[in-house]
Amino acid sequence: MLFLRLPENQRGRDFVIGDIHGYFDLFDNLLEQVSFDPRVDRLISVGDCIDRGPFSERVTEYLGLPWFFCLRGNHEDLLLDAVDHEPGAYDMWIRNGGIWSEHVHESLLLELAAHYRELPWALEVITRNGKVGVVHANPLTNMSWPDFANNLERNQLTLNERKSLAWSRERFKLLQRTQLYPGTVRADPIAGVHRVYVGHSIVREPSLCANVAFIDTGVYVGGRLSMVELASESVYSVEAPASEPAPSNIDW
């Protein structure tokens, strides 16, 4: 599946969470904090559920659950490239938090790869505020959201365009410029959508660049794991353990 459309949740709440990176203990704490009800509530992950944190293998507890919707992030992409023996992919994955894979059975990695091949690159959900989009890293800026959604759904985007959804920091760099030079740098919204939520690039606080919301608050560098309830746009966070060391040799 390339693109996923979710209907409006008329019975419960919808949440979107930033990069989990193996911190499923904190993820569980967040669900408890908001009294998450899996019978009616839904949870959308921007991707990067694995690597760098302590419990990456626990992702298998959630994949396939009817209330858990995950996108393909760059760390899911790294696992797939490593499993597919792409040149240099395994070393890059290990450098960027994949070391946990050496302590689990190969069958688990193959199981994850099978799931990840079916993950969408993007999704949209109908909310009381209108359409809300989610991609891992960077929405395409050269087309409206409806055009993007239709092109992705019909497999009419190039491989580089799809990969940019999981890897690019173009919009994040624009966010940084708007913060450095307020009032002098303009960020245009993505047309045809109320909000687009992304992770991938770490922000101290959830931050808006026009209608693109960055919600990766750096749990693996001693920050927080953050989640947003889509209808109210309320933010919920849990702190990472204070003793967490900052990782080194990070490429992505």
C-alpha cells in the first residue's frame, strides 16, 4: 500500500505520535496518560518505531493491531535495505541504532520486513477540522495535498519523491529559517489540507511551519516522546530518562 485513507472516527479519538525509536515503555505511558481506549480510539505513528532506543523488538506487539497505523519512516527503510542486502545498508543501519538487530533472531527481522513492505508512505484522516495528512519526514511542496495523495495512490510519484517523504529535511530547513529570521522568511502552507504532521527532524517543542507540524521531540537524545490528539490538537508528552546519553555518529 502506498497511501492510506482513514474515515472520520465518530466513536473515539485519533492521535498521532512522533518517532518512538524503541521507547515502547514511554509509549505505553503516553497511552495510559490519555486513557487510550483501543476499542474506539486510533493511533497513527509517523514511523521510525525502531532503532536507538531500548525496546525496538516490541514493535511486533503493535503492528497489525486494528487501532495502530504506522507509516514507513527512514529507519523502517534502513531495515528493509539491510534485509535486502543493499550495498552498505547494514553498516549504515548499525551506525544509526540498528545494533539491537544483532541480539534477536533473524526470523523477527524477516517478520518486520514483511510488515514494512506493506506500510504506506503517507496517510490522511478526516477530522472535525478537515483533512489531516501524515508523512514521516517531508511533504512534497510542488503540489497540493489532494494532487499528492492521488499521485501517490496511483503510483505516479518517482522513487526519489517517495523516498523524500521518509528522508528529506527540506521543510525542516525552512522551519529553521523562519525561526532564525522571523517576519522575513515566508513558509507557504500545503494546499488542500488542514494540517500535515511529520516527525524525523527533532524539535524542542512541537512546532508549526505554516500548516506542517513537527512532532519529533527527540526522545532518544534525552528529550520527550510527544503525541497530538487530532481533533483538539492537544499535545501530550513524556520525558525520556534523564540518564539517556546522546548518540554519536548519527547519519539520519
